[in-house]
Amino acid sequence: MSSNEFDLVVIGGGPAGYTGAIRAAQLGMKVACVEKRTTLGGTCLNVGCIPSKALLDMSEKYEDATLHFSDIGIKATKIELDLAKMLERKNNVVSELCKGIEGLFAKNKITKFIGTAKISGPNNITISDGTKLSAKNILIATGSEVASLPGIEIDEKNIVSSTGALEFSSVPKHLVVIGAGYIGLELGSVWRRLGAKVTVIEFFDKIVPALDNEIGVQFTKILQKQGVEFILGTKVNKAEVKKGSVELNLIPAAGGKESIITADKVLVSVGRKPYTKDLGLEELGVKMNDRGYITVDQHYHTGVGGIYAVGDAIPGPMLAHKAEEEAVAAVENMAGQKGHVNYNIIPGVVYTWPEVASVGLTEEQVKASAIPYKIGKFPFLANSRARATGCTDGFVKIIVDSATDRVLGGHIIGPDAGTMIAELAIAMEFYASSEDIARTCHAHPTLSEAIKEAALAVEKRTINL
């Protein structure tokens, strides 16, 4: 095999791409990865999940120091925000993790090429610098890009995407967020904590529409209490920069009178779209739907040669952990194994404070499926650890099949919900019942005891409520 011949060429070095590349190397394949950035990690690591979580953590500490330290007997005076230092630390976190992936590539003998890739045949790739590669299999893991709205031009200065919202050189006086999804609420929370007035405009009549409705209602109330303003059921027709400010034209989603709101910064956060353009897919006969998602079978194969696709490039939730699982499954299928992903058990997390996490079916979905069900709930207000730390907002909600007691869905709004949801995901993966969870010993005092109590609540036998 020549230097430019590989068992697998992965296009894209994000969570799906680098995970798939590493798994393929573990399985004995000669692997190359083509990435358009000079750094690995994709959107998630460079301008997405990781930098936003760093800012969420730091802004939370800042708000604690300015608003809540006095409540616990800590006297702190002359607290000042050094935004430049905060952004520097965020960038350092990203840089260190990018270097970590480079180290993993070296450890696993994966060859990295920098540039954009075009698939010139079922087993051939041409990189933008003219380099030609051949491979038995090709894995498309190109991810996604920011979706935009008609009438709104993102300039990454006054009207920004999530990328620009990670780089404000000063705290906006008034930040308008278009879209009440995961990303918009997280970045809105960052800048609200640091001193901005934040207004969130959402086309639907509720925030994060995919959430269990009861969780969403509680989430809205908590964010409003924190100072976030919501304008729901509203469409943004146009946004124009005028004398350094942004003027937005709003109209009710159901129709009605137009109104105007102004802000000094606007974050457009209305979702993402698959990045599948310019790969040469149409010429090869690779099928895509009308939204640009690549069509694959249950093995992630496109039906053309050795071409596979995973992650944000194919239908499904645009989540890094979903992409990683698909990449591993696809590569294992290439190796003759039986890789698969259980799409019924993919957690979703909003990393605000409190966090919101869900896995499985919502109560609305269970009702629509006509499944007889029971619910167990337990508030963090009655959890010893939550009371000790002063983090008592929210509750755990477990939905079970009333005939079999099998857990159908789990929803948590509260401290560390994103970590705690793993217990419910594992329970569902092993077809656990609420009785199984209720009879499992949980350490005391821990937040996870709220999950045990919610499981006990299914049969109305909670201990601490």
C-alpha cells in the first residue's frame, strides 16, 4: 500500500471524524483524515460545545461572586470582570484539547491532511491542494454549519452566529437572541450573567420545543426569574444595522401587527444545516434529501461504492455524542462487526443553570403513542445535597409503561442534570424498570438520590416527600 493509499479516509476532523478515525485505527486499518481547519475537533471543539461550556462555567462563577457569595458568608468586594482574561482562558482550553487530539492521532498512526476534500470516485479523494488519495472506504463526517434567516445578514460584528457570540470584546448592553434552542439559551445565559440585558425571540410558543412540556414550563419560569426576557410566538422579518445598533422587525407568528425592537448585538441561533456541499456527491449518485442530509442505510452506507456518512451530515439530532456513536458503528460495520446506535436513548442537555437533560420519550410523545403510563417526580427542594449547596430549583421526572414498569423516558431540570441523566440512559439501555432504580442503593447525600426518589414516586412511596 503506497503512502497515499488507505483502508479508510475520513472527511472531517470533528467529534464524528476523529472518533471514527481512532476506532478504525484500533481495528487495524490504515487511516487518513482530511480536515479543512488547521486544528482538529471540528465545530464542537473549536467554536461550539467546548468554548461555550468554558464561558458558561466562568460566567457562572462570576455571577456567584457578584450575587451569591454574601448568602453563604463570603464577603467579596471590588469584584471586576476581566473579559479579555476570560476569553483567553476559553481559547487556551480549546487549544489544549485540540493538541490532545493531535496526540491521539499520532498515537494511533493516523495521517492528517489539511484542506477541503472532494470525492472524485467511490474510492478516490482529491484535496484542495491537489493531493490525491485512494481508500477502500470513505467516511463523510463533515458536520454542519450555521443556518440563517431570510432578511438577516450575519456579519459576525453586530449580527452574529454562535461563533461571533463567543468573541464579543465587551459585554453587550442589550443582546437579542433569535431562537430559544440549546445554543441560544446557553450563550444568552453567558452574557446575561456578565451584565447584558438578554431578550430571546422564538417563533414557537415555547422554548426548546422538543422538551417535555412540564420541564419546558418550569425551565421558562426559572430563566425569567434570572432576568431573561422572552418574546414567544414571534417571527423576525428583518434585522438592519443602523448607527451601530440593530433594528429588528417583529411580527406575531400567527399574523398581526408589526413591531420593532432594537439592540446593540443580535445572536442568530435558529439551528444548523448539514455541510455536504462541494463534496462531489451529486456526480457520484449519492442521494440527499431536500435539506441536504445524506441518505444512508442502517449500516451508514450511502449505497455508492465504499462511501459512508455519519453525524450532522445525515438525519437525526445534531449532537456530538450522537455523531461519535454513529462513527464508531459505521467503522465497525466496515470491519465486519455489528455496529449499531440505539436512537431511542440519546440524551440531550441544555447547559444553562440549572441544567436541563432528557432521554427517551416525553410525556406528550407517550400520550400520542397511546401507551398506558405512570409518572414519578421528585423535587430537588427535598434533596439533602441540593439543600446543602443551595441549588434547589427543578425536579426529576421518570415516565414508565404502567403495564411493564419499563422506563420510557427520563427528564431532569436541576443541578448537574447533564451528568445525572446518564443513570437513566443506562437504565433504559438495559430495559430497567422503575423498581430496579428504586431498589438500587444510592450514596447519601447525593443529587442522584432524587432519581431514586422519583423512581419510588412511580408507586407513590417516596421517603423524603
